[in-house]
Amino acid sequence: MCLILLSFKQRTDYPLVFAANRDEFYDRASAPASFWEEAPELLAGRDLVAGGTWFGVTKTGRIAAITNYREPGFHRFDAPSRGKVVSDFLLSKEEPEEYLRRLEAVAHRYNGFSLILGYPGRLFYFSNRNDSFTELRPGLYGLSNHLLDSPWPKVERGKKALADVLSRGELSREKIIEDLFRVLADRKRPEDGELPDTGVGLEWERVLSSLFVTSPVYGTRSSTVLLVDREGTVTFEERVFDGNPNSWSSARYEFRIETTGKGDRDRP
């Protein structure tokens, strides 16, 4: 992903809300979200180049999403795929803290990333460009290609828009989903003076500054909304654009989280 907006335990009807955009070069092969044939409990898209994923959820409530850390001068072409960090957790049986402790020991091998993972009732954040992992408190968060809640214009704009959607009192599932997709479709670019300087040059800073990114070769490939309600029902909807921001294919999945008998960690 390149933008994650997250509401964690802010509403009693929907304790967990993810709204996210995946930005990528259009020619990098990928598959839309579906349940994986070799792991039918895992719902995620798939990078067909390296085999990992950028965002996924399992029937037992494991959730993980990753963003790249933008630092063009430090990119290593021989580094392992960051998408495997997500899929490895989703396919594992490890508790989040156990997995993150193991990841910390090898995180320097990867290009820069920021990661959110856990269960609907317990989420953790970790970046290999920051200190050790932390457990998230209830709140509203934004993550792009830097650290959690870095005050980039797209992060601040996205968080405000998410807060506006979730402040409207009683909302139907359909209303929340449509409103969140409208947030993710925002192509407004900030003024040049507001842009961060991440080393890619002014023209690319402009291209990458909107919530929904468009350019001839690179942009928002898909948008995803994930809701978990108070009963533990997951609603996952993905819209895939792949180079055409005005047309998309859509798929929705719904399932009830399967409890594992390990207490409230699986519950919203």
C-alpha cells in the first residue's frame, strides 16, 4: 500500500475500519484480492513478481498491511520482497509480538517499510526506519510512504476525511463503504510549498501528493475498504483500476471471524 487510513476502536458499531490505496507501476503483474488456493483462509491480493501481498486478512482475524518507505537514494535491488513480510505473518501461527520480535532481527535486510499488523482487537506498528514495534492505542491513524502519522498533506487530508465520515452518527455499512471509496478517490494536489522533500524531485512529489495517484506509468492500482463490526463480521471490498482511474472492477467478500479459543485477541 501507499496510503492507509485507519480507525481503531473509535466507533462501537465498527471498531476497525481500514481504507487504503495501493500505488504501483502499471506494468508490475499482480492479482486482485481473493482467497488463496494454497491457503484458503487468506484473503489478499498478490504480487505476481515476488509472490507476497500488500494487504490481507484471514478467517481467524489476522490482519496486515505494509507501505514502502520512500528513500530513493537507499533502494537496494537485491533486498528481499517486503510483500513477504505481510504474507508470512498472515500465513503463520505466531502471535504478533513473537512475529515482530523475529522480524526486528532481520528487518535491516529489507528496503524501508512501515507495517501494521495484528487482530481486530490488538494492532501493532513497526517500521525498519524507526525504533522497535509499538502497540496501537484506540485512535485514528494515517500512514503513507514514511512513518506513522507523518504530517504529509495526503495523510492529514485523508485522516480528516475519514474522521468526517465516521462522525456522522448511525451509518449503514453501504454508506460507510461508499463514503470511504470517495475519500480514497480524491485526486486533489496540495500547493508546492506543502509538499515533503523525499528525494524524487518536484514533479514526482506533485504526482504522489494526492490520495489517488495518477500518471502515465504509475498510480493507484487498487483501493480497498475493510470493516470489522462489533460481531466480528469482516467486510472486504476492493476496486481495481490498473491504469484507468475512471473505470474499475470490484469484488466484495464477507465472513465472520472464526474464534480460536485464545481469548479476546480475535474479537473487535
